[in-house]
Amino acid sequence: MDALVSQLFAGLSLGSVLLLAALGLALTFGQMGVINMAHGEFMMAGAYTAFVVQKVIADAGVSLLVSLVIGFLVGGLLGLILEITLISRMYTRPLDTLLVTFGVALVLQQLARDVFGAPNVDVRAPAWLSGAVPILGVGIPRTRLFILALAIVCVVALALLLKLSPLGRRIRATVQNRDLAETSGISTRATDRLTFFIGSGVAGVAGVALTLLGSVGPTVGTNYIVDAFLVVVVGGIGQLKGAVIAAFGLGLLSAGFEYSTTASLAKVLLFVVIVAFLQVRPQGLVSVRTRSLA
Amino acid sequence: MLELTGVHVGYGRTSVVHGVDIAVADGGVTAIMGHNGAGKTTLLRAAVGLLPVRSGRVTLFGEDVSRLRPHQRVRRGLAYVPQGQQSFGQLTARENLQLVADGAGSAGAARMDDALDLFPALRDLLGRRAGLLSGGQRQQLAIARALLTGPRVLILDEPTEGIQPSVVQEIEDAIGTLTRTGGLSVLLVEQHVGFALAAAGQYYVLESGRVTRSGAGGADQEADVRAAMAL
């Protein structure tokens, strides 16, 4: 029973990290169709932001909360610069976008090495996140619970933004029909930029969360980028709900496979399941039902 | 008002509209008629800014808007209802309208009420996803959405195409109401020659991207126009 609870929570924990990494992509890739290979480096920028903020604010608890806000702004600004300078010129050329953003990712990694050095750096977790909370007889690390809560807060905030705010309506309208959005009086370029800012900002927040799990290096985001894309594709392009289900589903599956096999074999098995699933349901978990194409 | 002067438009290497001059009359209906492929929709897309004008000018109330983006033209009083009952299918009907009302500031709520008064059937459908509405309902939603921008010139591309007759009548009545009482100028592209001429004060016939006939509208012109278009 203990082992089951432990694995279940390991899956949920991995799922919440995947979800945080994938949430921004659900906007920039899922909603806008931009394959941004530098998304992982926006996470890395968020992680280093936490490191820098802790240099300024010694209290680990306060610095973590401040880092979440500044990490969002740093990730968002990087995304905004990338959108304005490069991606806005390539909306009709996805392959070029992929290559260019891959190049940007390498540049950002090297920049991090030049500024912070090649060795990894550590960010101290606040005292109130140390230790474990006993749940059903199993000790669950507080940091993992915090990340789970953060993922839930981010999902709810993003869902409310998309569903209820004027900006959310503009984003959804622009994604569905750019020409119609423009002729409805919406500046689709301004909407693209804001969408990219928010999506990249969430990557920054995810980066701050990663500092609670381990040390920070220039490639800390790269480790998550493939899995994050998988979450968005399996969840169904453009569907936040799908990304949530996919993140936790893949997290639980991965934890289950790792428990019964090895880490490497678990990865292989996970890919086999995903490939098989996409053969049966190429549109992903959640697809939208409409009477017309419009 | 809206004027297109010596407008050339095309796609890639293909030229579709060749030096067209059209002036939309103040406070009335101006109709453009022509067969499929005559360049009507291409001309309208250039008028609203969805396609670039290769040469010539688009002016709106005396201002050259040829280089402005579509949303900038909308803010200057130009609204467009494209062909094919287009809506944001994954948004509800209310969200389709609210989306435009958001940008209208304090006038948004009043305009929403006016638009729903024009198409009362939409009131019961506001919570439904637009992609699940019928063609006629989607077209009414599209016209209502365009009206929420507070236009002075409304461009309608084949508003009655593929729609059941009872709804066609409602749309035709709405266009009449808007021009009579709303002071709105309408540029109407329509295959339904009888309706277009009856509503229009001025008409143009477009063939192979050129204006081949124009004149004052009126139901009495129908036989001549039909003969000219070989209908």
C-alpha cells in the first residue's frame, strides 16, 4: 500500500512539473502553433532569476515568492523580444521557426554559461518547504506539494484568463480565425505578442519551480522541452484541459513504468504508449466538436 | 464615404482585379453583382485590408486607408461580414459578440442590445457555441458582430448565400432597417440580383475583374442587368 501511494504521488509530482513546463507551450504552441525550441531556455532563465533574486533577498521564503513574479516577467520579456524580432516574421514558416528558435536556445545556454559559469548553482529552498508531510503513511516532500499547488494555481489562472477576460476572448478568437479577428477590430499582432508574453512568462515560473527540485545549470530547461511538447500534443492542440490530463497521465504512467522496470526502459515504454495512442487518436485527448469549420 | 480608385489586386503572380473604381453612396446600399470568379470577394478583401492593393487607392471618409491594417480600418468605421457565415466556432454566440463589445468601451452594452433587437432569435442562442448554430443563425451572428464595431460603412459579402428562405427575409429586412433608420452605408455583394437591385441606390457589375456596367439601382433595372450578365 505504501509503495502504491508513494508511486502515485511520484506520478502526480512528475505530472505537476510536466504541466508547469507544458502550460506556456499550451499557449505558444497549442494556441498559436509556434514551435519554440527556446521554451526550455525561458525556464532556465526563470531558474537563474531565482538564483539572482536570492543573492539580493537573503530570506529564502520571500525570495522564492518574489522570484515567481520576476521569473514570470523575465520569461515573458524574453518571449516578447523573440516574438517581435524573429517569430513574427515566420508565422507561416513553422520549420524555419523551429530551426531559428533552436539556435536562440543554444545562444541563451551559452549566455548563461558566460554569465553564471558552467558549473551548476544552487538555490536554497525556504525552511517552510523543508521536510515531508505524512500522507496515508508516506512522507511526501513539501517542495513537491508546493509545485503541485503552484501547477494547479497556474492552470486555474490561465483557464480563467482564457475563458473570462477580454484578453482571453481575443486570444481564442485570433487563434481560431485571424482574418475574422482583424476585421472584428482586434489587433492580432498585439494579441500575438501578449499571448507569447504570457506563455513565456509561465515558462519562467516553471523555471523558478525547478530550483526546488535540484541545482540550476544552463541546460536545466532542455531536459523538459521534449516532454512538454509531448504533453501538449497528447492533450490535444489548443486545449488546456487536454494538457492537464496528459501531464498527470504521462506523469503517472512514467512513475508506474519506472517502479516496475528501469528509468531508461520506462522512457522507452512511455514513448511506445504515446506513439500507439497517437495512431488511434492523432488529434490528442481533447478535440473540439463543431458543426462547421469556422 | 468608401471609395476604391483604380484598384488592382491579385494573388501571387495572378492579377484578379484590374483598375476598378467604385464609390459607396452615403446612407444607402451600393450593390456589386457578378458571376463566380469575377473578383467580387477579392475586391472586398482589398477594401477591408485583408489583401494588399497593388496600385490604386482605398479612401474612407477622404482618408487614404490603403496601407492600414484591417482592425485600423474597422476603428475608422468600416465593418465587414465575409462570405460563408463565418464565426468564431469555438466561442459561444455571446462571446462572439462580447469580443467586439469589449473594444467598444461604454457603448458596447448598448450596441449589443441594438444588435440583438435586430436579430431577436439570437437572444435564446447566446450560450450556444457558434460552431453549433445553423448557417442562418451564424450569418445573423456575423452581421450582429459587425454592427457592434459601430460602423458607418458595412460591407456584406453574399449575406443570403446558402441560407433558408425565412432567414434570408429576416436578413434582407435588417439591411433595409439599417440603411433607412441607422444612416448606415452598405456595400453589398449579392448573387440574388432581384434583391440587390431592389435595395440598391447604385449598382456595379463586375466581370473578370473589371466593372462592365454601373448605374442607378431599382427593381426596374433587373431585366437589363440580367440580360447584361446573361443570367
